[in-house]
Amino acid sequence: MLRVSFSTMTAARAAMNALEAYGYRAEQSGRDVVTDCPTLLAIPVIQKRVGFAAIERLDLSGGLSAEPTAEFFAPPPASLRPQGSGLTA
């Protein structure tokens, strides 16, 4: 099982609809979507339909065990990013 948490309920609904269009079971609970779609197919489908920016958390175990998860955070504003090392190519 794969559980994906999205930044909005609209993004979660779009991802759920996309996964179901491929014939996989997907359930939405708030901003979370749980699906039986294989991870290697689900990720490109979600990226194409809603984009990676909408993903807040990706749980490869579907929340069933203490397997590793990945959390995605928005990049810092340009004013807080390092200005480079001064090296040029």
C-alpha cells in the first residue's frame, strides 16, 4: 500500500481520480490518499496529474508498519538560499 499526503484536498482528489482511472483502488481521507497502485506507477501518475510540489509526505508502507517515509518541504525563498561558492565553469 502507498499513502500520499497532499498539500490540499483538491490535489488529493485529483490524484485519487487519476489512480482510479488506471484501474487501481484509491481511498481519500482528507488530504491523504491510500492506494494499492505499485509505487513505480503511482509516482509518475501523481507527478503528471498534480505535480510533486503538492506532495507533503510519501509513506511507502501505507501506514501499516514503521517503514521509512519521505517528507517534502517547499524550497526556501530566494533571499534565504546560499549565493553560491563563487566558482564558475
